[in-house]
Amino acid sequence: MSIKIIKKTIFLLSLSLIFGCKTKDTCNAKLGNTFKELNLIEYKLNNKGNLLIQIKMEVLKVLPNTYFDDYILIRRKKDLFGNPITNSSEKLKMIDLNKQEMNLLIFQDSLPPVGNKEDLYFYMKFPDRIKYVNCTHPGSSDSYYLYLEFRINRIKKDSILLSGFKWQEMLNKGGF
């Protein structure tokens, strides 16, 4: 490569850094969060002793139902920075997720013994919205993470108390 081409490339890169990217972020800044509200509606033990949990969701209205088909249940035990996290994904089987609700199933053998409590933590990854709605953003693909937490208290063999339900959405913007 000639010196002239290298100098021209450095000059153009410098200009782009100074003046920024012309692509506006309409996927995040304009649309806002994916999840507006999550509410624990019902939980019960089924006839096999498995725990069914129903969560009602209020989400970004422009997202199609197909967006929620493309989630990934994160199974790793470290966060993006390599720090250890408590992840209970091995106890969970997602049985239904759509734009209105999330239904979770936790197998009987994953529930705490009678008289014990256990905190559970789940992490889900949702894809870039750019593939589902008319929006733009600079850089590579964004990811949206949903964190769920709750406590299971096994009162009796056939009685469960769920408490401490919390959730949080996190945006991971793609690199430039």
C-alpha cells in the first residue's frame, strides 16, 4: 500500500471521528425500552408437581410477535466482563413467550425441598430490533437483555410461595 493511500485513509478516519456518524439511532433513542412492564400474574404447581409461572408483559407496541420467538436463554455462569454471576437457567424450561406474556416452567426436581427457599436468576437475550421494525442505528447489531429474579419458598409438598419478583432490561449496543 502506498504512503499516499495510507495518509488519505487516516485523514478520512479522522474526519469521521471528528464529525461522527451520520446514521441516527432511531431503534433505541426514539423507540425506548423493549419491556415497559412485567407483572407476575399467577404461579401454581401442576399435577406433576412442576411450577408454572405466568408473567404478563407490556412491551414496545411496534415489535411484532415474531421478535419474541428469537430470544436466547443465557446459560453461562459469567457476565460479559468475565465476572461470575448466579444463573439458574438449568432449572428453567421456557414454555411460551409472546408479545403479551411469558410462561415459565420449573421442573419439580429443581424446586427447593419443603421448608426451604431458593432465589432464582434468569437471563434472556433478544435480538437487534432493526430486523423487525423500521429503524436505524450506527454500528453492528445491538442486543437486549432481560434479567428476571424471584424467590421460591417451598411451604409444603403441594404449596409454593413466590416472592421478590424483579426484572431489568439492559441494552448492549453493537460496536462501530
